[in-house]
Amino acid sequence: MAAAPSRLAKWLSVVAFVIGAVAFASPSVANADDVRDEEWHLGFLDIAKVQRITRGEGVTVAVLDTGIDFRHSDLKGALLKGHTFAGGRDDGWGDVDGHGTAMASLIAGRGHGPGHQDGVLGIAPGAKLLPVRTSTGGLENSRSLPQGIKWAADHGADVVSISQGDVDGEGLKEATEYALGKGAVVVAGVGNTNQGYGTVAAPAMYPGVVAVSATDQAGKFANVSVGGHEVVLSAPGTEIMAAGSGKRGKYGAGTGTSDSTAIVSGVAALIKSKFPDLDAANIVNRLIATADDKGPHGRDSQYGFGIVNPVKALTGDVPKTNANPLIKPPHSSAKPAESATDTATGGTSSTLLLILSSLALIALAGICLALIIRNRSSGRCTNG
């Protein structure tokens, strides 16, 4: 493990990550009718098939970011009244930077125009978005993110999507644990290397959080993404077309773990919609048990348990769990659901074998005893 950075260096890295997370790699504006064709991740994840199963109806996703621009045509009807902890409108319906609007569109963009074929289509367009403004794209009050996480958990968020990072701190860890305790699925980006971050950011680093890294169009680990043992899942994160606002323009392509985080948050919303009775622990378990394993077998520091697979997440046969598998990671490198199933099967087989063996020995002893008694009664002796 690398030496801990100085307090100043840590704060500088936070500033770099926040700014990097909100910066479009390609800030040029795209035409609305070209946007859908530019969303390569939709085909990569087979979202057309996924959305024939569910579109995320009945689920609320909190977007902790720079707010969401309610005027964007691709988000019409998707926004709930939120809150701000970083200035601006009280309801979070404003975004001078554009990052929050971009993340919102990746989660629940609905497009516009005839048949909603133009503009951005999100992963879960039927979900509702709860804007929680915790940043303006620069250095923020360190209390904004913890306050926002708690507020989201208290106001009906099924999924808490956090495409920003901070230094580890008691207030942030406490808030994250609070949200997990309230039953929310917490998804957070691990951070971007090209903005000075070298280790997994908070709150992605905390147990129980779905920490997301980025992959490119070939499904390879993206150089822009931080890696680390805390990584849980990976998802597309390079040249991701999204909606924008303010200084970003109406549309643009972005690169970084922010985009990957929003995509995974959308998949979590789909699972909750398809299986409304599942608690957060089982949603997390289903996400990681159905991921496409990449890199070294099992969990690794780049892909985590693998690349998120929405189709398998909605159709796979995944055993239920009693606790968030990320709170106490399994000792083996197998996926949690597989590990739990294998362990249960092995334990049952061993116990059954022991019982059967014992019964066989008892029966054999009984037979021998009966023969001895009979032979003694008849005056004969046998040798075994």
C-alpha cells in the first residue's frame, strides 16, 4: 500500500477528481437526432432486450451531483422535487455545470420527439429521479455530500447514485452506513486517474457500496479508471453520450467513472422494478452474481466481480442472501452467490454422508451381534 498522502495532497486530489468527474472528454455539441446512435453502451449492454422486460417503473434513484436541469427535453416527467446542499434552487431543479443532468440522463433519460426516438435514452427510463445537489463542480463544503446521502435515504431513494468522490471522513462514512441501514442501494464511482486520484475514493471505498470502475468499447479496463481491491463492478465509461446543461451544451460525450456509476445505478433500478420485493442486499447480490467475469477469475482490482450484465441480472437464477455480500466479502474469489451455493451444497453432502455411514455401521453391528447370540445358542462358533 502506498504511503498516505498529506492532508493538502488529499484535498487537491479531491478537487481534481470532482472537476475531472464533471468534465466532458468531448464537449462539442451533438445534434439531437444523432445522439441515440452515439450511445454505444446501449448496444453493448443489450438495453433494447432489457427494456422489453422492465423500464424501471416504480423506482426512485437519487442523483447526488450538481443538480438536474428540469428544462431538458429528455428528462421531461422524470424529476421529483429534490433538495440542495450546495446553493441554487431548493428543489435541486437547476444545474449550471451540467454534470448532474448528464448522469440523470444516463440513468433515466426518456428521449423526445416522435416515439421518443431522439435524444438520450437512459438505462431505466421509467424510473423517477430525485435530484440532490451536493456539488457545483468545484471544491465544496465537506458536509454537503454526507448531508445529501442522509437526505436521500430519508426521502424514499431506492438507489443512491454518487458520481463524485471525497476523502475518507467520519461524517461521510457515517452517512453512507446510514443510507445502507435504511435499505438503499449505494452506487459510487471509484475515481479517475487522469485527474490525480490514485486510490479508490470515498464513499466507493466503504464496505457495502457498489464501487464502479470504467471499461472501454472493447470491454477492457479503461486507463482513466482508478483500480483497487474495493472495486465491485465495472461498466462502460469512455465516450459516453449524455444530456448536458449550462456550460456543457445540450449534449456531449464524457469519459470517466461518473458515467459508469450512472449506468450501474440504472441497472440497479431495473432489478428493483423487476423484483420489487427484493431488498438492497439481494439487489447488490444479483448485480455481482450475474456480472461477466473479466481479468483474473473472480474478483479483481480492475473489474471487481466483472462487467455489469443487465440481461442476466434480470433473468438469472440467483439464490437469495440474508445480508449485503459486500459487508463481509467471501474468503474465496468466487462470486458471492456462487460461493454461498457451493458452500451450502458441500456442507449438506458431507453431513448426509456422515449420517448414512453411521447408520450403516450401527446396522452392521446389530447384524453381527444377532449372529453371535444365535451361534452361541446353537453351540457353534464362527470366525470373521
